[in-house]
Amino acid sequence: MTDYILVYLVLIIGSCLQSVIGFGLGLLGAPLIFLIMPELVPGPMILNALLLTTLLAVKHQYDIDLKQTGFSILGGTAGVLVAGSVLLYIDAHQYQMLLGVCIIAAVILSMVGVTPRISVISNLIAAMISGFMGTTTSAGGAPMGLLYQAEDKDKIKANLSVFFVYINMFGIAVLWFTDAAGHDDLELFLKCIPAILIGWFASFFINRRINEILVRKLILVVAAFAGTVLIVAS
């Protein structure tokens, strides 16, 4: 019972965070959930993220940029496929360190006023890295969050949510067809739904009291946390 209380607490906070800034459930939740109840990672956590990102995508559907989202999906697909191939031959921990350092560097550049411009190339690169990181480390939100950090907060949530809906669907399909996920994962996911919904509803109250500047700071903090976790865990 105590384990489920802790899991619910992490999921509520992570769900609320992602509903506010566009990502964060996986970055915050996956490492902590794995320590508390490892059977929830990765299958049930991917399903949790799929539920939440679907809710956010529907809520912010009118702020979706279909052109940029299309490039994100293309890049994310490539990242997932590359990750699946690379992990057959190379230790993922080597990539965790490199990616962690890159994220920390991007956060530092953003803090001193250097922000990436959204373009076809930057979108493809950020999405590819996110897809790769999501597959190898369960922390794939930071690159896309850093790319969109200077945008309107509703646009951030709209475009990141559509991207993550696709990536999560792709990820769970791969796990399902490779027998890495099954009916037990679905049952565990169903038990997590109330926590995801509570965090989502809580975000409605927080969003009324938050502006773009604070959203950008939260994105940088979460991204820095993700980079640090990747380095420490490698």
C-alpha cells in the first residue's frame, strides 16, 4: 500500500508538471517509479504518458502546427529506429553520458540567452534525439522542450503533446509486438489512471497563475534535472 501511495504521489506531480510545461512525466517519474515499483517501467509508464499526452493534444488542438509536428514525427521515428539498432551493439550508458552533457550544455546556453530557432533542421534533430533518448533512457522530453522553450506556452504543450502521442504509441507497439509488454502492463496502467487524471486536473488551477517566463524557467530546471540524471546513471 505504501508503495502505491508513493507511486501515486510521483505520478500526480509528474502529470501536473507535464500538463503545465508540456513534458516532465517521464523525466521526473520514470527514475523514481523504477526505484519504487520497477514493474511499472517501461510499459505502464508509456501508457500513462500516452493517456496524458492525448488529453493535452485534444485540449490544445487549435495551437498545433501540423507542418512542424510532421517534421517532429519524422525525426522521432528515426531516433527510435536508430536507438533500437544501436542498442543491439553498443552499451546505452555511453550514450547516456554524452546526451546528459549535451542537455546540460543546452540549458547553460539557454540561461545565458542563447535559444534555438525552430526550423525544419532543428526540429528534426531535436525530435531524433528525443526519440533516441526516450527509447534508451526513458527520458526523452528535454531536447524538444528546449527547442520550444521560447514559444507561447499553449503552443509548447500542443506540439509536444502531439509528438509524444505518436512516440508513445510507437514505443508501446514495439514493446507489445516484441513481447516486452503484455496484459499485466495494461492492468498496472489501469491502476495508475486516477493519479494521472488528478495531476491533469490540478494543472488547470496552476495554469491560471503561471506565465511564459515561468514556464521557460520550469523547462530549463526539468531539462537540467534530466541531464544530471543521465550523467549520474551512466
